Amino acid sequence: MKKPFFYFILILLFGCNANKNPKVFISTEMGDIIVELYADKAPITSANFLQYIDSEKFKYLACFYRVVRFDNQPDSLVKIEVIQGGFATDSLIEKKQLPAIKHESTKETGILHLDGTISMARLEPGTASSEFFICIGDQPELDFGGKRNPDGQGFAAFGKVIEGMDVVRKIQQLEDRDQYLIKPVFIQEILRF
């Protein structure tokens, strides 16, 4: 299928985005994922993610590289289920990442970590930049007040998968070593529409 025709079909299927939240198309070798960003509720985090896409920083470099399941986190007292994407290596993160952004907690935005929620990975509040994750199942321990991160601030959720959760679940089941995929799933194309 030719790309211009494909983009035309996307616009027909999901409508024109005037005055609506942006949608992002993520194409992987395992299938396609479509995410709606809640720019109205999480404007800083959504704008950050779109800046990576619009500046083509993710182009040819981004992948899904980490999977967290109940069976591969034996030392965690608070277990979660997610797949994580971004640049995967410290050297790429250092070269390609944009400045870290202000933390928009779930208490502030009202966006909870439910099945399909996309959110930002971080260490301390205000350190999120390029790495993101998608929830498999509801993950309340990632919300403000949750126990997954000792600071209790949770993570910055900013959208939701609206098509392709089957692809997310397939990626999560791939073979890993200590949560890192043996063979990362490269993002072949990522764009907003």
C-alpha cells in the first residue's frame, strides 16, 4: 500500500483532528498501534512526546525494548505489567534526548494508569524525557500515591492506545532477559495524524 493512500485512510477512519486530541500512529514489525494523546489534560507531557515525533528524533532509533510481567520481576514487592519504549541505550538517550519536563502527576491530570495508558518513564519527578511505557491491565500503583515509586508521585500518564492492544500484548510476551527483550521491537514509523 502506498503511504499517501494509507494516511488518507487514517484520516478517514479517525476524522480530522481540528479541536481534538492528536493521535499517533506507531508501526512495528509486530503490527501497528494507534494512540490518542490527552493534550487537553496533560499538555506538557503530550507536547514533549510530539516534539520527539515531529523532530524525527525517534526515526530509525526508537524501539520497544523492555517488558514487565508478573513472572519477570521476582524482587519487586509491587508488581506491574508494561512494555517500555524509547531509545533503549544510554548512549542514544544522551545524544538524542530533549530536556527533561515538569512532572504532570495523575492527581493533576486525572489520567489514570488503566489498560492501554501511555505514560512517561522517569527516575525522580521532573526527569522524564524520551522513554515511555504502555500499561497492560490497570496499574493503580503507577498513579499518584501508588507504591511502585518510593516518592509516591507516580508517573505522568498522557494518553491511551485506541487500536493495537493485541500488538502491545504480543510484544509483552516476547522472550526477555531481566525484563530487556532479547530482540527489541523496532518502531519502523511513528507519526501524528
